[in-house]
Amino acid sequence: MQTLITVIEQIERELMISQDQLTAIAKKFKTAMEDSLADKDKTLKMLPSFLSVPTGRETGQFLAIDFGGTNVRVLSAQLAGKGQATITAQSSRPLKAADGSYNHIAATATAEQLFDFIAAQVAALVPDTAIYPLGHTFSFPAKQLGLNEAYLMHWTKEIATAGVENQDINQLLAAALARRQLSHVRPQVVLNDTVGTLLTSAYSDTHTDIGSICGTGHNTAYVEAAVPGFAAPMVINIESGNFNQLPFTRYDDQLDAASEQPGAQRLEKMTSGRYVGELLQIIVLELLAQGLFTNQPAALTNVFQQPAIFNGADVACLLADETTELTDIAAWLERRFTLTDTAISERQVLKRAAAAITLRSARLIAATFIGILLRIDPTLSRPHTIAVDGSLYEKMPGYAAAIEQALAQVFPQPAFPLTTRLTKDGSGLGAAIAVASAVAAR
Ligand code: GLC
């Protein structure tokens, strides 16, 4: 007979990424990178950033915009040289109001509304009419033709604002700044958040050659030695979230089919904070439909079939409960969904499904890091630092450790340190560092 526990064991097996799979996925990822560099297959976009790694000696005060899709953050950063970068002022606002009063990321919103909202944030941080150089972290696939010319190829992370795709992001921003009488704010560089994270870590740690975001979205950048026509090694935004040679389950297919852009961003949809809650919901609803929750199925169905019931923070809450009776989860279910009297087996299943989803996420992402290392230094003949920012990496219990364990399985005793490191505020600080190095290079 199928019971809740036997079925969850089965699901755990389906979501497990074995060591063999880890290596196989890494090799496929490396090949996909190389196919893209050779213009054979562009599943991985491998977008040039026109930026090299900083020296750590860049100095100055710079403005930065960090636009990632959930919030827009504007900050002022002080670079003191010697690898020291600090945020001196900042403000952040959600792109979609919790009370529904505005939503700049829906298909009904326009490019002007979105960029006017960003410009208003900039205005709040600029006290006078002095010249302010600005770096713009724009965390979407953008085809870059120069440091400050980047066209949005298509939205990701379920954003749908009209009139931005195929446009020059910098021009949209410059026009909005002009409408706000902010022409003295001078955007100089557009960059991806993964690139910013890499630069921020490299500013103080010269071994950094990979930068990644494990947050609402997922993507990685790395330093490519041989970019034709560019003298120094260049940071490349892989747009790895679009990788698709992966062991999809029916849950992944169901999520993909219901998403804004079916077929796109398959790795991101298996790994990132925007989607892990949705995967959990799909699994829970399947178990309910199979009649495996017997305690109070009607009450559970009522709650769990509401759209987008779990977010990444909910998944983190489930994992954080270390009590034997899972009393924290019981309290959380009551607080969050007014669900009382849940059975311990139900709470166990929720936690185990959440754990299986996040462990898979960490191991798939580690596989791509291994793929990059196979491309840039397969024998690990020098130290490497992988800089990571984002809510999953920072806050999901066990997540960072799972990435490290997966790396250690494939590279058990590297001769030189292979380090993964949380790089907080990498996307914002990286924009300031990018401007500083662009100014220094002129
Ligand atoms: C999405 C975007 C990518 C970004 C990532 C993390 O994958 O396409 O550009 O780096 O999210 O924010």
C-alpha cells in the first residue's frame, strides 16, 4: 500500500542528484559553454560584460542602481582602495506594492512607469547638482555592445513590463533621469548582478573568478581568458539559468508549462527562490490528490491550492525546524495559514519535500560551478574563489554547505584552496566598482 512516507521516499529519490549525475551535468555544462563561445549553440547566452576584474586599488564615491526584479535599490558606495567597499547611503523599494497600489513588473506596466519609479529613487539620494557617475546593475539577460549599451533580450523571473524587451536599458534610464531633471547623474556602466558579485569579491580577493546569484533568480558569471578582440580576461555573464540538459521531473514540467515563458530558464525554474515554493506546492497538491494526507484533507486542500501559497522564505522556515515533533512547523502553519491540528507525518512530509527540493537546487548549481572550473582550470592548478550572493545561499538552512559538499565530492583534495564565499551586497557594490574601473581605464 502506498503511504505518505513511502511516497515521499520515492519523491526524494526522484529529486536526488547522485555523484555520477553531478559529474555528467558538469561536463554537459562545460560543453554548452564552449558551444556558445564557438557560436554553435546559444542555450547559454555567454554575454560579454566588457569588464575585467578590478585591482582592488580603485577609489571614489559612486552611485549605483540595483535592479533585480523584486526591489529596486539605489545606493551610494565608498571605495577606499585596499579592497574596502562600503555602502554609505541606500534606499530600497519593492517594484510591486504589497497592498496592490502599484505594480511596475506586470504586463500592464510600461517602461516609462518602471524607469520613472527608479529615477524617483535616485532623486531621493542625490542632494545637489554635482556630477554623479552611476553604475547600473540590471539583472536580466542583456545583449551588451559596450560598457554602457545593453539591450534586454527577454525578461526572466516572471517579469512582464511592456516596452523594455529589445530596448537599450541605458537609454530608458537616461530618459527617465532627464524627465526628473537629473541629467547630472551620469550612468556609465550596465552590468549583471552576477558580474557585480564577482567584481565585489575580486576587489578584496584576487582569486575570485566565478560570481553567482542564488536568490529570486539564479545565474553565474566567470572570468574568461580568451575573448577574441579583448586584451584582458573578460567577465562573461553565462545566463546559466537557461541551461536545459537536466533530469527534469514531472513537477518541473508542470511548473514550466504554467510559467510566463515555457521552455526558457529551465535550470532557474529547478533551483531559484522564485520557484522552490511553487515546486513544493505542486508536490503537496499531488500528494493531496492521491489521498495520502488523511488527517484533514479538506482543510489542507483549501489552503494549499491557493495560488503561490509558498515562497522561498516559507521553504526556509520548514527546513529550520530541528525539533523532534516539528513544533515550529506546527506553529508556523497555524500562524501563516491558520491551519491547526496538523499531524506530525504531514509536517514531516512538508519538511522532507522542502529539503529534497533545496538539496537538488544546491547540487545542480554546484554541478554548473564544476562545469565552469572544468573549462577554466580542470586540474585546479591555482586557488579559486566562487563568490555567491542571494537569499537562498545566505538564508536557506544547509544550502551553502550542500554546495560545498558537492564540490568536495568531485574535487576531494584540491592542491589549492577552492573556496565558496558569501558576498553580501555584491550586485550593488559591484556597480560602483565597475564604474570606478571604467573611469580608471579611460
Ligand atoms: C535571472 C536573470 C539573470 C540574473 C539572475 C539572478 O536568471 O536572467 O540575468 O543574473 O536572474 O538575479
